[in-house]
Amino acid sequence: QATSSLQLKRHLSDCPWARSAMLGRRELARLGACAATHGATGGHTRGRVAALTAPLCRRWAACSGLSEHVRQPSAAIAAASREQYAADGAVVLRGVISEAWLKHLRGAAEEALARPGPQAEQLAKPPGFYFSDLELAERLEPFRRFALDGPCGAIAGEVMGSSEVCFLYDQYFHQRYEAGDATNAVVKTPWHQDQPYWSVDGTDVCSVWVPLDPVPLESAVSFLAGSNRWGMFSPRHFATGKSYEGTGMPAVPSLDGHERLAWSTEPGDVIVFAGMTFHGQEDARRVQGQFRRLSVRYTGDDARFCRRSGEAADVIPSKYHPCDLQPGDPMRCARFPQVWQRPAA
């Protein structure tokens, strides 16, 4: 039976090579177009489709300049990593972001500084530099492409053990402190949980933290092991450490004596941590140099929309990029699109 171009495109969605490359739906559609462009459109039996798919994927990747995007997340994310995430609320994965994607993100980072959004903040006093911006994927195409078509959705799904993953939002951080900077110019991120800032309930909520520069252990953000099971505490202002007003949540308690987790990281590594895991930079012994990192946030199976109150009412989603969900609704919608689905066994 002859296989049409349409059938070949459909097969690409189940292609193990394409899944191992962590290609998104847009990329799969473009692979189908590549199939037609390169003449693999007919005259092939159904048994030949699988043999055709891998070369087509590789050819498309080479044509698109993305041949180094090929990774195998399932192999990299062992059961031990899933267990550590479930127990501790945070886990590091080594070498899961390709150099091609890192190059893409470094260019995106330059655009973020050149075109700050309405929620951009400068958190440090001169001569220090601590820039943060939110919801970049809603405004800047390079960030949207990475969030929707990059590897992090698959990584989040595998680590959380979810059957599907929706993109929540992204946040870019850029710290730069030179050796001569005054001590009071350095701002260290205070202990906090992420999820109290967001209008989402559930345990299947995580961040995938993507460093663009090496981060030594002495400058690393720390995570409190098991704090993903402690309940929810008030968000805090990064610049001052003060609690948000009107949230109805208790203030962050003393966190002394709890086990700390911290890792030195290189570009290509990621840290995946739960939305309820306490983390911060208050333990960092030395914050010097340049640290650029993108945090991409995703939701999984049990996540549901909710409404926060007080100062947390319109953080995510913000008034600039709202959604039409009602409390209790699953997260999947136009504002929070599905980016990954577990392949059928």
C-alpha cells in the first residue's frame, strides 16, 4: 500500500527519533513539509515508513541548523531522578540541553535586555546588576519557541511522571557583580516558594531552571530538601524580602536547621524543582561574576487553576496576559498550551 505525504506526516508524531530529539508539534509539522520537499511523498510501502523517518528527521535538522538539538530525555532521566524529585522536591540533570539551544537562548537573552516588558525589574543597586523579567514567551518569539518546542516540556513531564504537560510561563534572571562592586549592591534571592505567586493549585507544577553560564557551588541557589510537602507560605518581594500583603498565607518561618541541596552547574545542565520547594540564594558564600538563567514553568496532570488574593492576585497570569479559566479548571487553554504528551506504550 502506497504511503502518502499526509500519512508520513502523521507517522512523524510517533517517530521515536523525533521524540528523542524532543521536537515540538511545530517542528513535527515542518518535518512533514521536509518530507514533501525531499520527495518522500509516495510509492513507499507502509513497512518502509519507519526506515524513512529517521533520515528525514536528520535531514530536516541539518537543513534547519538544529542537528545538535538531538537528545534522549528518557534515557537521561532515570527512575532515581524521578524518585529524588518526589522525595526532595528538586533534582539536577546533567547535559540535557544542547549547545544549539543554548546558543539560541543566549541570543534571546540579549533581546530580553534590549526589550524589557512591563514586569521587568532591576533588583540591585548600582554598581550591581540583577535584572528579572516575566512572561517573555508571550512577547518575544525566541523565548516562545524554546518554551513550546524546546526540550523542557519533555523533561518536566518525565520528572513529574505526568501524562501531559502545559506551559505556564517563563522568567529570565540576569545577575552581574564585578569584583569591585560594593557589598551592599549584591542582592541575594530570599528564601521563597514559587507556587504561591501563581494562580495554580496541585502538586504537578514545576520549574526547569536552565543556566546559560557556569555557576560555582559557592554562588548557587540552595533548595530545602522535602520542603515541597510543607504547605504554602506567603510570597516575598525579592528586593526587600518582605512578605506580600493580603495573601492570607502565613509568613515564611525560620528555615535554619533544614537540609540544604545545592549544585554547581554548567550550561547544558538543568535543575528541576517543584513549585512548592523552598529555594533561595541566602546561603551563597560568594556572588560574583555573571549568572544568566531562564526558568521555564510547567504544569502536569493534577494542576488546576485557582485565584490568589492580595498582591499575588495577578502575578501569573498577569493582567498583561490573562486567561479565561475559572477556579477548578484544568490548566490547558490557549494561554497555557499543551507542549508535551506521554507517548503511547
